[in-house]
Amino acid sequence: MIRTLTAVFSILAVIALISGISTADEKKENKYTTKKFMQAVKTGGLHTKVIKGEATEAERKLFVAYVKALPANKPPKGAPESWKKLTEILVKATEAHLAGKEDSAEALTKAMNCKVCHTPHKVYPPKT
Ligand code: HEC
């Protein structure tokens, strides 16, 4: 119980921190890297749970923390304007979905489209 509370509070603190100083903080490495987000998306289907409304409170908070960290994270490739646009659409779609807005599940599904973001911003390992 205490551990859960501690975890919730530290996540809340991080969210507050990120939303307060999102872009000013580029140099400092945060724990919500794009890579870690992607691993949670792939192995745990974190976004699917959130979209379907099946995520636990902790999972929802984790998703929000990852999403909010994205705009300030640097993608391995691609134009900064494109990255900013894609990640801010995702932030907005996440907020709308958690606020229970109509059609927000579709919007969030679209904003989480793997290929739309990977094509400009993910470096694919060279084929051997
Ligand atoms: C808003 C942009 C964006 C969206 C949406 C997105 N990705 Fe990614 N993804 C990235 C970027 C950028 C990288 C490269 C991260 C790096 O190397 O630092 C990446 C890397 C990955 C990786 C490799 C992680 C690793 O360990 O190197 C996987 C797996 C992945 N994404 C899965 C997915 C899946 C599955 C979806 C869709 C459900 C998705 N991603 C949607 C931006 C995105």
C-alpha cells in the first residue's frame, strides 16, 4: 500500500515536472525515453489498454508520463517540426481520451499509428 502510494506520488511529481518545463529541459535525460515508451507499447500493448479503457490507474499515469515526455525527447532522425507536430497531436489525443471526449478513442488510435511516426523518425537497422 505504502509502496503503491509512493509510486503514484512520484509519477505525479514527474508529470507535474514535465508539463511545467517540457521544452526547457532538453539536456537532462528523463526516465521516460521514447525507447522505453516503445517497449511498453510493443510488449505490454500499453496504448491499447488505455484506448480500450482497460488500463489500471497506474498504467494510465505511466502512459501519460511517456506521452508528455515525447515532445521534449529527441527522435533519432527527422525534422524537429515534424516530431513536434506528431507528438503534440498525441498529447492532445491522450488528454481528450482521458477526459472521455467523444470519438477520442479513434483519434488516439490514429495518433498512435506506428508507421506514420516511424517512417520519418525511426532509424531502421540496415538489412544484412
Ligand atoms: C509519435 C511517434 C511514434 C509512434 C506513434 C510510434 N513510435 Fe515506435 N518509435 C518511435 C521512435 C522515434 C523510435 C526510435 C526510438 C529510439 O531509437 O530512440 C521508435 C522505436 C520503436 C521500437 C524499437 C524500440 C527499441 O527498443 O529500440 C519499437 C518496437 C516500436 N517503436 C514500436 C511501436 C509500435 C508497435 C507503435 C504503434 C502501436 C509505435 N512504435 C508507434 C516513434 C513512434
